[in-house]
Amino acid sequence: MTRIEALTAALAQEIAALPLPEKVEALNAARRALHEVSPFRSEPVDLVTWIPNDRVTANEYNPNKIASTEMQLLHRSIKEDGYTQPIVTFPSGGGAIVVDGFHRHRVGKEKADVRERVHGYLPVVGIDKPLAERMASTVRHNRARGKHQVDLMSEMVVKLVNLGQSDQAIARQLGLSADELIRLKAQTGIAALFANQPFSRSWIAVDGEDAAVAEPAEMDA
């Protein structure tokens, strides 16, 4: 047995003897320590921890709702296959706010069979980003799955504008075309969203960034 194998076996034996809450915290601590020396520590998925479900709360801006049949299917999937994806969260006040995985988090909280199996805990990974970037991350996850709602997307645009984000920044972060962003803004009926925001459809991608083609800005009436 190598030294690493011996140390690993000894640690596992120590943790196995602990009561559940201390066992979970010890496992989380061991994972954090290993994460610090991992060549993959820049990847959130390299550190999955389990935290009590009452410390995980929903965000207020998720533009994604699913039908009851889809929720039932998600419940069945987690019930039969287990949690195969952690919930993406932002650390906040000793707890965590959901960035992606709102419905997975609901299953772990609301479905007794799953809740009891995971002992009232939820698997989470953390990302540490400002609010505007977290909102954009939520939308990117949803759009990548083809799930987003227009009304809630419009609300998201309003919030990002109020956070001082430019049209180009919003479109880039949410993966929207110029026309899509104009339509979402128009749907809100809030004229102030267009104030002091010269807007051109002629955006092109240059080295992964947005650049405007030199032409007068235009806007649909």
C-alpha cells in the first residue's frame, strides 16, 4: 500500500465513524482541501459539496418554468438515477442562491422520497460572480436547453438595464441578436429602456467580442 493509499484509508475510516452532520462536513472539508491542489480547480464541477436544503434558496430572476409533466419526469429521473448534476449556486450569508438547477433543487426539497434519501441535503457547486453575470449565466443555461420564457426574459432585460448594462453587453451575455433584444425591450412597454441607448443591428463578432459596424444607429418604431 502506498503512503497516499494508507492516508486515504485512514481518513475514510475516521470519517465513517462520525454521525451524519459531522460526516457530511468532514467530507466537504476533505473535498475542499483536495480541490485546492487539483489541476482542475478552475472548474466549478471539481468541487461538489452537500449542504442542508434549507440553506439553498431560489433566485428571483429565473426565466424558466416547466410543466407539471416535465416536473414529474425530473422527479422520476432523480428518484431512479440519483442526482447526476449538482445545483449551480452563489454563496450568500452562509447559504447558497440558485443560479442553475432551480427545479432539481425543488425535487430535493419537495419530494419526500428524494429528500429522505439524500438526508435533507443538496449537491451544489459554487460560482462567485456579480449579480448581472449570474443572471446572464442562468439564462445561458436555460437557453442551452431550449427553455426560456419571453415574459421572464423581458423582465431579465429590465433588471440588467437597471444594473447599468449596455445593450451590447446584455445581448452578448444573454446570447441575443440585436433584433431579439429590441423585441424583448419593446414587449416591456417601458420607453425608458430605449433612452440614451443608440442601438445598431449591425453587430459582428470580433475575436469573441462584439464590435459595431460603422453606420447610423437605428431602432424599430
